[in-house]
Amino acid sequence: MVGQLAVRHPATLPRPNGLPYCRPMSPNIATNETVDLPALLDFVRTRHHAILLTFRADGTPQASPVTCGVDDDGRIVVSTYPQRAKTKNARRDPRASVVVLSDEFSDAWVQIDGTAEVLDLPDSVEPLVGYYRAIAGEHPDWDEYRAAMVRQGKSIVRITPNRWGPVATGGFPPEPV
């Protein structure tokens, strides 16, 4: 822009010490909302990023980042392969926890504890169709999708919620603010 001066917001100008001015931020206050099962499932249906925790043979937790959905029976569902650690662990010990995260890291999340079951081919095919629908809606060619699941040897883990924490957000406790 020849002959014109760029105007900068005062907060973006450097201070005498060289650091930019920063506007005071309102502190984020942590929240915890106790929910019943229908509200929990409504919360999870719109969020698909999660950490699935299963238990190794020695009893220590094993965490896997996963994409999850909710099936028609209210179970948390995760597509996987029979060879994966999460699958082997869930077969041996059905205890599982899922930490469901929002797309924004600082947004709401919830931990769900439950009982896992693993389905392999051919029993996993139709539940995998439900998994896809829960996350992405309708597929343009369901026969092609089913064939791909068989070709890939896919399994599905279904977690029935037994208990869950409140839907929470991180932040400061309200007392010191």
C-alpha cells in the first residue's frame, strides 16, 4: 500500500521492554456436570476422539488413541484389528475405560468405565456398519464397505458403560479466582 500507513492495534505494539502488550484474560473456571446415561450418550455421539484404556496381562493400563462412536444399544464402539494390543487386552480382561475428548483440547471431556467385548469376522461386519454410521453417516456403497472390512480383517470393540465421571472441563477452581 504505497503512501498509506498500516495501522496496528495498540495491544500488538511492542512495549519499551520489547515484549508485546497482553490484554488480561478471564480465567477459565473448571466445570463438572453430573449426567445420566442418556445425556452421557448424547455428549459422546457428537465427539469421536478418545483414549481407550485396557489392561495388560500384568495389570498395568495400556492407552490407545481411537476414533469412537455410540451404537444403537448405547455402547461405545471402536474399530480395530485382532492383532492390536487393545483387542488382545480386552479379550483377556473385559475391564475398559474410555476418555472421550472434544475436538478442542480445552473443551469438555468425560471418562467412561465399562465392560468390553470384542467381535471378529464375520460377526463384526454389521456392527462395523453401525460404527461407520455413528461417526460419518451413510456410506455411498455399503457392499463395498462390507467387503473392505472383510478384506482388512477388521474387528470391533464394544464397551458397555457401567459408570462414568462428570462431563468436565479443565481450568481453575472457582475459589481462588
